[in-house]
Amino acid sequence: MENETLQITETALDKIPFVDIFPSYTESFLSEVKKMNVSITLMDKFHVTLLQQLSSIAEVTLQEELDFFKKNQSGDYEQFVGNTRLILEEKYPVLDLILKRTTTNYLLHIRNIFSNFSKDFNCIAETFSLNTHKNITIEDIDADLGDGHSGESTALVTLSGGTKLIYKPRNIEITNAYNRFISWLNSKLNTDLKTLKYIAFEHYGWLEFAAYEPVHSSGELKEYYYKAGILLAAAFLLGSKDCHYENIIACGRNPIIIDHETIVQPVLSDLSLRTWDEQHKAPLFSVLESMLIVNKDTGSPVEYAGFGNNGSLEVMNLEKQIISPNSIDCKRDTRFIFRKLIKNNVPVYYDNPVFANDYKNYFIKGFSAAYDTFIMYREELNSLYSPLKSFENKKIRYVWRPTFVYFRILQYMRGASFMKSFETYSSKLYALMSKAYQKEGTENYHFILDHEMKQMLNGDIPFFMLNSLDCHLEENSFRIFKYNSLENIQQRLKLLSTDHKNQQIEYISKWLQ
């Protein structure tokens, strides 16, 4: 099996830094994947994805080890690889554990997708209108489309008939409530905002794939941005968060929010500990909270706006990169990296992205129409028959700090000095994470630090799962929220007014500038 691994690395994988170090980690993985009777092409794809993950985790440590080897020993790159394989587990036990855990979790993730597809096939076929007369199997999986947790992340699953599905390794029942609200809004505004079919189970779900499609006329662009304005108003009323540029799909004449796990959110108590500077807070009860639009003065990264920003096509960053990988001349060097800011979140017309600036009036018209509808039907939205009732007792995700803060800390912790000792790794991580809890009166919040530490030591971006009616985090009884998710919506309904609407249009106009 090791020879098979090396044969692949000699051809398709030669650009993955230090790829020859990892056969002992991928050997059992390949053996287990073979038992699933997947195609050779798909097995190789899983292998490449795993090796890329392992390389990303280990490259800082392995580059330091290579530099040490060149300084203190004579030999070629093959000798370095042989030596490193022998000493890695003992010299870098933290790295060894992370690499093994990553491999185990990735294998479990793939197994779960296959086994759940097989178990749920009849339900999937009915919900997504599959032709059951054909032998439908999983043909392809892109298994790393979002923030992972315990090794599992959002995956794109392509079936042999061409149908594509999204697999989410979390409860997605909240999508049902969102669909009902959007259907209600469609009926009031005589429009057809698209909703997504779904199947929800306790710990995972299947979601309709929203394809990125171009628009074909100026009329479709007008419709797209009119609907985008409606969605902005809907996200405001629901108190949505995290609708950044990776969670929006421009599907022809329809903008679609594809991640609903933060579509309703609670509001922190005024007395609650803040772990993120006030200057980075979007104004409470405003259209800026969702991140569908972003203004510079809120401190949020402008390029993360869900609906994009005019002219923001790419950003230039200085990043460390491996140069001359898999050779004795391999080194980490600082280079300028250009990162595209437009993914699938901005409509394309004749191969060119078209921003809201050119359709400002339609965007604001859509927002105003939805906002005025909320005022007109405020009594119905507060009644026992309100579509908002569907959001009661639903599982939602709550992130205590911005995810990029956690991500940067985990990236920093990949330094070689932390990979040599579990005690060193844990204590440094605690020192970084606990800074926000060193003020007086933070004793009641230490359970959050414990929660963060537990998940980050497992390599995860920390989040809480809570009930939409909760004013506390998970099992802890300490009231941390001023309003739960439903109360948050009720507060927004109360403050709807002409003055408030005009303030939101000012925020929109500033974004469009």
C-alpha cells in the first residue's frame, strides 16, 4: 500500500509540500476507502484532499525540521524524508496526534456520507425527484466546503444521474422555518424568492444544491437586485448573522442564502462580556448585522459582504508559501497572493460581474417593499398564525467570537515549538484564549472559555448549539442573552418605523457608494 501511495505522489501530488512524509498516515485510510467500492478516480481524489490537509497542518514544522537537517547534516531530500518519518512521532507528538486525528475524522466523514445516502435513499429519491428506475450511486464528493467540526464539514455530493446534493453534518430543521417565512413573504409581495428542498435528521441533513447561474438580460438583473433588497429586509427582521460572500449564491434571477444555521440569532445582554471590540460591532437592529452588506466604519472586512462590493474583485495579501516543494531547496517564503473576492455571490451577465450599484433603485425598492410589508402585517406576524412561529424550538448555531479570530489562532498554533509538547501547546492556547476573560467580573463566563478550549484542542472552530428560545448557552443556566432569537424578532417588529427604515436606506446607500 505504501508503494501505491508513493506512486501517486510521484505524479499527481508532487506540488503538495512534504507529501512523502505522510504514507504512514494515509495507508490505513486508503485501505478502508477501498472497502467502500468507490471508483479509483474518487479514491485518488479523497487521497489528494487528505494529503493537502495534512500538508497544510504540518508544513511549518516540517520546514523547520528541513532547515535543521540542512544545517546539521549532510544528505539529500530523500534522506531527510526517511529520517523525519522515523522521528516525527517521538519528536513532535502533538503534530503526530493532529495528523492521525485528521485522517481518522476524514475517513469517518466519507463513511457517514455513503452510509447515510444508502440509508436515506428512498427519502432522497422522493424529495429530490430522482429516477429510481436507474441504479443511482454517488459519483463524486467535494468533502470540504465549510468550517469543519470533528472532521466533518459541508460536502457537495454528485450522483450518477447528474443530480447534486449538499450534505450537512448538522441538524438543518431550521431550513423548514426559513422556507415557510420566505413563502409567506412571496405571497404578500407577489414574487418568487427561491427556497431549497431539504431533508433534516437529528445530526445531519440533505439540502438542494443551488447552482451558480448567469443572468440573461437586463430585466433579470433588475429582478435579481429587487429580490436581493427583499432578502436584506428579511435577514434584518430575522436577526440573521454570518451571511457572508460564501453563503450567498447568485442563481440566475434569484439570490439565495444557502446556510440557515445562523438565520435567527439571540441578542447579548448589555452586561455580557464582550470578546470583540465595540468598534467592530455592526449597529444593533440594523441591516449591517447580517453581513449581506458591509460598511467600512463597522470594522467588518468589506470584502466579506454577502452581496459583494463594487470593484472588489480580488485582494492582495502577503502570505508565507512553500517554494520548491519536495526538494532539498524547499523553503517558506513571503509572497504576494491575490485572492478572488467574488465566488458565486454576484450575478454575471455576458461573463462580467454586475454589482448592485448599477441597480440601486431596484435594490432599495425591494428592501422598502419588504420593510413596508412587515409594518402592514405586523399584527399578523405577532399572532398565533404567524410564519415566525415556525422558528420556535429550532436548533441554531451561535459563534461567540468571529470565526476568523479562531482560525488565526489555530494557524498560529501550528508553529513547530508547540508541536513538541502537549503541555506547551495547551498552555499557549489557553494564554491566547483567556486574554478576553482577565477583567474583573468575568467569572461567570469561564464556562465559555472551557468550551472554546475543548473544541480548539480538538482542532475545531468553536460554536454553541442552542435552542431558538434559549437565553443561555447549552447546559449552563447563566442568562447571557437579553433576548432569545424569537424575542429578538419581536423587538425588531416593534421598532419598525419610517425613521428606522430611512436610517437603513442610509446604510444601504453608503454601501452602494
